Amino acid sequence: MKAAVFNGPKQPLSIEDVEVDKPQDREVLIRTVASGVCHSDLHFVDGLYPYMAPAVLGHEAAGIVEEVGRQVSYVKPGDHVIACLSVYCGMCEQCMSGHPNRCSNKAATQRNPSDKPRLSQKGKPVYQFLDVSSYCERMLLHENGIVKIDSDIPLDRAALVGCGVTTGVGAVLNTAKVEPGSTVAVFGCGGVGLAAIQGARIAGARKIIAVDMFEGKLAMAKRLGATDSVDASNSDPIDEIKKLTGGGVDYAFEAIGLKKAAEQAFLALKPGGTATVIGMIPVGQKVELDGYMFLSERKLQGSNMGSNRFRIDMPRYLDFYLQGRLKLDEMISRRGKLEDVNDAFRAMKAGEVARTVLMFQ
């Protein structure tokens, strides 16, 4: 079947045939219907994060179950599901303490190295990216890496919940726990940043400031809930945020993966505020802050996939969508085919899109 294969950094993905194995005991074979093109994939394509090759990238997807292993009881063929890279073992200390997104024993959900690989090409292994590999016509996943959803929810919208929406909304509601009536700044208005803006609106923030360098993305942010916007291409966002708030925000979110933006998010806080880094800052880069600023009880923290418990959170987010409180239709800028994946990366870099969704049927 067709897949977009990563053969090394700084080169386009190649559309090639790969083989997907039959499901083992707790595995589920899923026909991919939709896969979002997430900025995280671009980090690996650009070589900012290392990854083995060949691999099939993609991790934000929804599809329909085709076949299940003999020990699977959670889903059956025909069920609609969202894939999630936060696959959990359910037994380690992190899982047992209520943090399955930080599972420390993912090996328990993966195949033994001596087993036949889930993905292969001419008898040789192909690496499964983040336990998902959604740029492929089929996905073979552990049952702890999927959540079952209602069949009447459009799968292209549901795919967004598989990563970007859960990451952004969850960073606001779960990681930072934004309080009603608070002030918020979001640095970066791509898919994750727009989700964070919506999370802040759902949480009841009274002022939500969107920061970006592209006019179109700032306009989208205003449509999805931002009360104010700052064009960082022609002004200092820290100064502008302090003017808008009279001294700084309660919460700031970095949703790009830039060292500078993480530092700006912290500096935009008022005393006692919390900055949350959502983006993937490149390996080897350090965030630098003046130590004395911590005396004002400002805080800097990270977030992993929106601190999700995805089988609880994703259905909640879809309920928000069905209620009209979470806008997913508007977040899809383009739809394309698998063969359009490289152009989707180009459009992302150019700031042309919030999200491109690849459709497989």
C-alpha cells in the first residue's frame, strides 16, 4: 500500500509501496481516512530532531477499524477511531498516577525486536513514527493508542483532535489550568496555537492575545477567539502585551518551537504568571532567562501532548465541537491527497495554512 516514506532529513518524502503486517494479539489494523500535517513532522524532515530512516511519518489521524487481534476487546471492525501518539502501557508509575501521556514503558505496547516489524519494505523494516505512521493507507496500532468515537463525526475534523487540538486545548485546560477571567497570550497561530486560543476561550479567559508574524494567521486567531492580536514582525510583542494588559498576562503559551518565543512568553508574564512551552524547541538549544525574574514567582513549564488522558479528553473535545464551542471546520485550510504532503510542508513554512488534512478516500 502507498505511504509517504522519510529517507533522511532535508529531503522530500517519497511516495512508495510498503507492507503492513497482520495484527497481533492486542493490535488493530485501521484504514486511514484522514491525516493532518503537523508541524512536529516538519521538525524531523528538516533535521531539527533526529529520526531513523526509512520511516513512515505522520501521527495526527483518524480512520476505520478493519481487523483486530484476538485479545482486542475495546474496538471491532467498522468502528471509527482517532489514533494518538500517547500510547500507554497502563502499568508503569506514570500511567498509574494518572499521567498516561508520560508513560515510561511504551516498549510494552510495541513489537519485540525479534518479531516481524509492523511496517516493512521488500523484507526490510520500516520504522513506525511515534507509534502511529499515519502517512500510509493503513495503520497498525496497539489498542492503547486509539480512542473510539461516534461514527457521525467527520473523520477529517476528528483527525485534528489526534494531535494539534489535544496538544493546544490540553495545554490550556490540563497543563496550565487557565482560570476564568484571566489574561492569556499565545505565541504562534498555527494549528496548535489556534487550538490553545480556543482552549483559552473555552476556559473563560477575558483577554486572549494572539502573537504571530503573518496577518492571515492573526485574522484566523481573531475568528477563533482571540480578543487582541500582535504582529511580531513589526513590533515588540512583550511591550505590546504589557500595554494591552497593564503589566503582563496571567498565562502565556509558546506554540512554535522557538527559543526566542519561549523566552518572550516568560517575559510577557505579570508577577505570579505561568508560561507553558508547547512547541518542540530544537535539540541542543537552551532557553535563557535572568534568574532574578523567578523571585517574582513567574513560572516556566513544559507540556507534553496537552497533559492528556486521551480516552477521556478526546471525546470531551469532540463534544465541544458538536456543541459549537470548539471550531474544527475553520481550522482546516486545505485538503489534499497523500501525494500533496511535501506541498503541505511548504505551505506550512510559508504561513499559508492553519492545517492541511490529507484525505485517503
